[in-house]
Amino acid sequence: MLLTAVTPSKYLNTVDSGHRAMNGRHILLILAHLFQRNGSPVSIEDAVRYLSFNCRYGRPSQIRKMLSVALQRELISRDGDMIRAEFLFDKQVLSPNQAAALEDGVVIEKKVEPMH
């Protein structure tokens, strides 16, 4: 699946109803960062460790919820404990300060089950 400038609305809906809105574009950028650094597929544990502790995008529980949202929206697929990108992550342009811009940015509503 190639995500272009005209991204379907199912990828752009807000996933947090709190004070900090996270949209599908944020998820896409975070996932692109993960897969560009670690390749595809990557284990769920490695993804959580990298995104939470190395990049500081959010707490592990929030990262797991974000992965669940990404799976629901078909941005990733899952095979056991491995996740695979369902978009051309190597074509996404990432800003050098992305980690700082999205630090503590993963906030997902509580009704989403974390991916384990």
C-alpha cells in the first residue's frame, strides 16, 4: 500500500479525544521511523523498546496501543510476534528533528487494547 499526498481519511482520523490529538499522519511518521531504522518485519518487543526507550515517543503501553491502531487501520500487518509495514516506509521523508517534535506524542484513547 502506497500512501500518497492524498491519504484516505481512515488514516487521518484523530485517535485521541484528549487535549493532545494524534492523527494518522503522526502514526505513519513514527512507523516509518521504526521501519527505516530496524527494517521490516520487526518484533513487537523490539518495536516497543525502540519507539519507547530509544525515541521516547511514549510509554510502552501507549506504543502498544498505537501499534493496535496501526494494525486496525492496515498500516501494519501482524504474524505472531512480528509486525510488517504495509506501506512504502522507505519512501517517507522524515525530518531530522522528528524525534524531538513527537517526543511524548503517542497518546491513544483508553478503549484501544494494547498489542502484546
